[in-house]
Amino acid sequence: MLLGGLLGATLVRLAPGFGVDEEELDSRLSKQSIQAMRASHGYDDRLGVFYLDYLNRLAHGDLGTSRTLDRPVAQLVAERFPETLESVGLGLALGWTLGFALAIAVVMSRAWYLDLFSSLLAGILLCLPAAVMALLFVVVQAPVRLLLGLVVFPKVFRYSRNLLARSADLPHVLTARAKGLGNLRVLLWHILPTAGPQLLALAGVSVSVAFTAAIPMEALCDIPGIGQLAWKAALGRDVALLINLTMIVTLVTMVANSFSDFLGKSSRTAA
Amino acid sequence: MKKLSYCLSFVVLVSSAMLAQAGSELRFCLRAEPKTFNPLLAADDASETIRYLTGGVLLRVNRLTQDLEPELATDWKITNGGKTITFELRDGLQFSDGTPFSAEDVAYTVQQLMDPALHSPTGDSFRSGEGKVETRVARKNRITITFPAPIAGLDRLFDQVAVMSAKSSQKEMAVLGPYYVAENKAGSYIVLKRNPYYWRKDPVGHALPYIESVHLDIQQNRDAEMLRLTRGQIDFINSIDAEYFDKLAAQDPAMAHDAGVSLDSEQMWFNQVVSAPLPVYKKMWFTSTNFRRAVSEAINREDMARIVFHGHARPAAGPVSPANKFWFNAKLAPHPFDQKSALQRLTQDGFHLQGGVLRDHEGHAVEFSVITNSGNKYRERMATMMQQDLSGIGIKLNVVTLDFPSLIERITRTFDYEACLLGLVNDDLDPNAQMNVWLSSSDTHQWNPSEKTPATAWEAEVDRLMRAQASNPNPKKRKEYYDRVQEIAWEQEPFIYLVNKNALSAVSASVHNVHPVALRPQVYWNVDELSLSSEFARNR
Amino acid sequence: MKYARIVAIAFLVAVSLGCLLADYIAPASYARQFREEPNAAPSRQHLLGTDDLGRDRFSRVLYGTRVSLLLAPAAALLSSLLAALIGGIAGFAGGWLERLVMAGTDLFLSLPWLFLLITVRALLPLNVSPLVSVAITFALLGCLGWAGAARVICADARSLAHSDFVLLARASGSDGFRLLWRHLLPNLKPVLYAQFWISVPVFILTEANLGILGLGVAEPLPSWGSLLREMESFSTVSGQPWQFVPLILFIVVVSSFHVVLSKEELPA
């Protein structure tokens, strides 16, 4: 996690545009003010000095202060994290419910028209730019937080459809059907367990996908979550914010993926 | 005529008062979160909005007439060759938290403003020379401020200085303006409530402002903002894009307001920095006046104004917009679109057309890039139009859109660019606000910043003229100097001025006494006199 | 479904031919601005009307299709192959290698790659040709887009590594690279196809959004992404339904890809 934060900081520090401020273009500012502004952004600090300073402050529980919003990072994150959690939670719930349910329906029914319809729906949602979807939500006055669900759904559907379809074609499943087992039993006892580890891995990845998708979504829809904060921080090269946000995303990704790995291994052991 | 306008204002204000509903709330959007609530540091649009709505100033530039009017100061006098200003202040006023207002507060504000460690952009406008700024409080309502060197247009600069309390425990949150910040949900909205101690009253003695509160939503998405306006969820859009303006005007003409040309301009410039990492032959092109004039003449400004801005812009002649009534040099006209003349100028510098491609005297094909900030549709379109225009004289233009920090780094630090297309947002009428653009030694002398000595004779002349106008108290003489600066800019084209945009705004019919103007803030410049009609009141 | 597949293939062939022959079919250059007719409705001269700058939209769709249809699937293929290799090897090997690679993948997923892209833009010359710029963009997307799929493929490979047919293959003397290539990777196809099919539209849209960093296609060259960006302003699009044509074409092409690729995934 720390590595993620530091690597993120390196990327930001080395990328062009670090340490500049659009206020430098204000023609009222004197030479001294501009020089002072540049010095305060740490443009000239070497990377090593920068790291040590950050680690030292972190050791004392200080996450630093956001340069662009002039407030403590800890306070900003605490204010905005619940918003993102709500959006991501709702998005994942909707995406998985819709995606997984449709995938099961397609695989179990084997109806080509259902497959075509679902794939078309997923295709349309994949092809619609996020900005257009956000706009449509605003036009129909639907809660924009559900937008994440529509971003997650096509990926969940497509992967789970293929995984379940492959499991459904395995010999032991065919045998189970031949022996007269009902659809529900075949699904719960034979198809899902086989595809389980991969689906759990997908679940872990979808958390990270949702978090990543939350950034442009919150920026587009003006939702005051950490996604919007990350976008502003990226555009403003706000290293203090970016390190911490990268670490949060790394932590969430690691936790989600580790948890899904653990469940996957447990289910294999149980089987 | 003045009596008639006073009578009309009286009638309008009285009727507004009658129509104003208790508990009313004005709603509009900010495009970003304010970076600061400290009025001395406000430099971004959102912070300046908060400052305008909450700050009390000594003098106010009337956005409609462009005249300077008394506010917290009832009278003022400039003496000592423009170095000293004395204010007579209103008696018996209080800040929004009840703290009494006096000359001590003005002295405190000025000392804070001029503190070199603060680096306030507003403060830097007052910096005329080395030395300390002296403040002398003669009595409770009289203060004299003396600057180390004369400042031309000194009084008008106080329009930007919101007075802070020296004694209040609320610090910068205690204000003298019509509203104070009551609630701030970070990233989401800000609510301002009526300042119970606001000093202004309407002609019949009602306390102003009429509107109880102002709700500012933080909304970056312009489509969503437009939809909310049409649904009645917000009351106005202070600055609306041309394509939305036309759409709105088609649906409801009464809502769409075109206040005419604004102070803003869009311009392109070539990189003339000697140390720039460019090939020598390109530096020779960009430093040639003929080359710049030719490029300027090859660009069709009329088409730009018509197509990109839907007719809500006009070709620009120079650094000053016609909206700046006093300072605009009316003798200057925009460079005409004339590709023949452009090619003739280029021929003088040894360029020639070969197979439809323009080449310099060494045979290099003329190709350069123009950088502009991404996300600005108008600039992207303008750059694309310039591509076609310049291809008419055999020049290949590459359009590169960059994120703003990368762009700023290129134009201020690395100088790794060839041409840049940006806009100038002008809030101040006085040419002193542009001093640092024209002084060759300045960091914001965009085409070639921080010159140790002026690189050209004309830049030396501009330096002399700008310094002369800055230290001369006579407005007529100042205008003479600045007219000449505009003429030199027109001849030499360090900036190729493209268009001056119109000030477009959209206002719901429920807002009364609104008179959109070209100067910022276009719609709510008279916020304390606005009212919301009870006839159109709705539950929010 | 067989007929649907035939129709899809025929459509993709027609679209590919159309964009390859754009130089002959297009009524005007994609860059030419008919300045007297900005935002014009469809007519005989301009089958899909004109855009904000008076450029023929039909011509721009043809040339934009050429850019996106060529480069986006190439980038998707690259990301799918990288995901297959990295995820496949990690899942197959198991143990500490798998843990290390997956930790690296998690890290990769979390980093702000925006800054790498900004740095790449900084390293490129400003006068790079639009085609080179968009090719580099798609190549970058291909190199950066593998991480999510790699995780799923790793889990899949892990399961397959313990399956009966792999045990049989090992018993018959297959090991190492041969086992991976001949037995494992073909069985990863369902996940790889999903990854490929999802990546194509995602990369096309991402390319459009990368314009904000100076990457992606540069004016006046069109791409599907840049054409779709026209739709971001609902107020102007709502009265001009012909502006939806690039979006409809995009959806139909992506759906056709799906129909063609689903040959082996569900029995008829």
C-alpha cells in the first residue's frame, strides 16, 4: 500500500505540470509573488527529500494538506469517502444483480434471443460515453449514483456469462442434467461451484473497476466523493491528496481481491 | 435625464420590495469550489463570487455605468501626486457579527493586503515601488493611506478590496457585504444568508438585500446547469456558452441576455523566448513581425465569431475590448482577412509557395504547432479553423490540446512550445492591471518573459509608455500613452488578437430588477437590489 | 444464431471495405470546412449533415471508422494477450509467483496512470502526426489495460491447472510451456474473448477522453471517440437525431463483434 502511494507520488512528481499553478498567469502578481508561489509548490524539491518528508509526517499521523483546496487531507477524505462508498456500493449492487442475473438466465435458458438481447444491452452500455449516460440520467432525473451500476453491468455480464457457459458445458453438468436434476440444483450445486473462484476473482476486480469508474463519474455528475477529489487533485497535481487517494484505492483493491482469493481457495478446499 | 433615471430606479426598487417574498432564496451555480474565503487572496472565479456577495468595499465600480461610486466610504480624495488617498467613512456600521466598523478595520485590511508574505494578487496591484505603505487613522471615520510611489487609477483599485474586521473573532468570515457565509458543504454547496447589519437601504428605507439567502451549488457540468435552469431549479446562469444561449433564446427569448461585447478576448502568440528548445529557423519565423502579421491576416476572424461563437463575438483589434469605453483605442480596426496580403508579407521575408507548401528561404516547410487547454470547445474549434485558414497560405498547423498544468509548465518554465492559444479574462478596466503583460521584464510577458533588457526597440518603447501612464495622474495623458501601446501591439502583433466574446447570460423571469451587463459579475452585480417575484415563487 | 453470425460478418466486412475505400467513397475531405453550412441537416451533398465547423459528417464517419476499427481491436488484442500471459503463467505456476504477480497486478490497478500518459505526451514532439499520436495512444491503452482481466484469468488458470485433462496431459509427458500453450491457453478462451470484446469499446471511448491530455487523435483527423464527443452536449444533440449515427454504428459494430466471437461459447 505504501509502495502504491510512493509510486503514485513518483508518477505525479515526474509528470509535466507538477508545481505549477494557473494563478501564475494572473497579470496582477508581482515577480516576487510568482517566485514565492513556485517555491511553495515544492517544484525544486528533490524526490528523495519529498519522500522522506512525507513518510516522516505519516509516521506522526499527518496525511498532509491539500494544496489545491487548502485543507487537511484527512478531513477531505473523511468528508467525501462516505459519498463514494455509497455510489460504489449501489453501483456494484446494481451491476452485479443485473449482470449476474442476466448471465444465469442466458446460460440456463440457452435461448439465443435472450443472449442476443442481453449482449446488445451490454454492448450499448459499453459503447455509450459516460458523459452521455450522465446527461441522460440528468435529463430523466434519475439518481446519478446508479450510473456506476450501468458501467459495471456489461463487464460483469460478459465475463460471468462466458464463465457460467463454460461450466455448463462440462461433462459432470451434462451428466447431472441427464440424470434429471432440475435447473436450480444444477446451477447451485454444479455450475456455480465450478465457476466460483473465477467469479469471486471477478467480484474483486469489479470493486477496483467501480472505484476507477467513480472518478470520471463523480467529476461529470458533481458528486462530492473521493473520485471527484482525485480528479481535481490530478488536474491540480496535488501530490498530498494523490498519494493518500492512491493508497486508499490500493488498499481497497488489495482487500477486495485478497478477500475474493481467500473465498475462492476456501470454496475449492471445501469442494 | 439623471433625475428620470433616479425616479425609475426608485419605482423599480419599491415595486421589487413589494414583490419580494420573505424567506426567498436566490439559486445559481458555481463552476468550482472556492479556493479560499479570505477576500485578500481571492483570485479564482468562485472565490471572487463569494467575495463580491459578502465583502464590503470602500468604493464600487458601478458595473452598468462603469463609474466609481461611494460604498463604505462616502467621500475620497487623492493627493500627493497620486501617492495618498484619504477616505471619509460611513458612521455607525457593523460587521455581520455585530462588531463595530471603523477606520481601524480599513487600516488593518490594508496592512494585511500589503504584507509581502501574503502575496495577494489584489495587493500586488497596489505595489507601486519599494517601501512601506503608511496608514493614518485621523479619527474613527477617516483614514489616510500613503503608498511609496504614485499609483494611477488608485481609487478604482479599492473595488477589489473587501474590508476585514481587525477585532472580530470570526476573522475574515465577519463581513460588511449584503450576505455572509452561513453554510458550506465542501464540494457540494454554499449557503449565504442576509447580513442583518448590512448598511444599505432602499429609497423607502427598507433594509437591503431583498432576497433572504443565496444558495450556490457547485456544478461543473454545463449541460446539467442549463437543464436545471429550464426546470426552474436555479434562477440564472451568470455566463452561458453561445450554443446554449441560442437554444435558450429559441425556447424563451426573455431569459436569454446578450449584454454585448465583454472585456474578454481570445488570442494566440508565438514563442519568442531566446532560450526556447526550438530550431533556429523557427525562432527566426516567430520573431519576424512580417511573419506574425501574415499569420494574423490569414486568419478569418469573422468566420470565427460567426461559427464558433454563433455570432456572439466580434473580431478583436487589440488588447482592449470596445466594452472598455474609456480606454479602447477606437482608431484601431481588426486586421482584415486577406491571404494575398499575407503572402506578400511573407515574400518580403524570403518565404515562397512551392507545390502548395510554404517554405522559408532555407527550404524548410512552414509547419508549427499551437497548444491550447483541453476541455475548452471554443478554443479547440478556433484552432481547427485556423488550421484551414493557414493551409490557404501553405502553412501546416498542428493543434495540440493539453491539460492546463502541462500547458502552463510549457509557457512559463520549459518554454517548449511554438504557439499558444489562450484567452484573457479581464475584470479591471484600468491598463495598470495589464502592466505585467506589457513590461518586458515581467514574468507574465507571455511571448518572452523576464527579459533582462527589452529584446526589441518596440518592446522598449512599450516599457516606457506603460511606466509613463502608470505614474501620470492625468487620465487624458494616460490615455494618450496607452493608445500608443495599443497601436504598437496592433503593428507588431506579439499577441494575435482573435475575438472579443459577448457577455451572455440567462435569467429566469422570476428574478426582478436584473440588468445583465458586460462586466463581471454580469447578472448579480446589483444583488442587494434583486428580488424574486411572489407570483413565481415555488417550493424549493 | 447461424444466420445472425453471417449477417454480422457481412456487416463487418461491409464496414471495413467502406472505411478502407473512404478515399473513393467520401464526398469530401474529412477536414474541409463548409463554413456557410455549419450544423446543417442531412442533404444530398451532406448525407449526415455537417458538424459545428461545417465538415461533412459522413466523410468523417468513414475516416473515423478507419482509425478506430483498425487500432482499437489491435490494442484490445494486445491487452488480452498480456492478460493471458501474465495471468495464465501466474495461475498455472501458483505459489509465491502467483502471489507476487497478483500483488503486482493490484498495485498496477491502483496507480494513477493518468500521469504516465501525461508524461508520454510530454515526451512526444508537439508536431507528431495525428495518426502516430493515435497509434501511440492505443498502444499505451493496450499495455495498460490488461490488469483487471489478468486477475480473472489467473483464477481461471489456477482452477484449470488442477483439472483432470491437465493432469492427464502432465501424465503423458507434457510440461512447462507446451502444457501452457497447448492445453491451458485454449481453455482460457471464454475469458479472453470477454476481455477482448469489452476492451474494444472501452479503448475507443478512452481514446476520446485522452484528448484532454493531448493524446488520442488530433484535429482534424476524426475517430469514433471524437465523433462521440459531439454528443456530450445534449442540448445541441436533442434536435439533431442524425448526430446519433456514429453512436449507432459503434454499437452495431461492437455487437457484431460479439455475435461473431460467440461461435464457440454457447452451443446452438
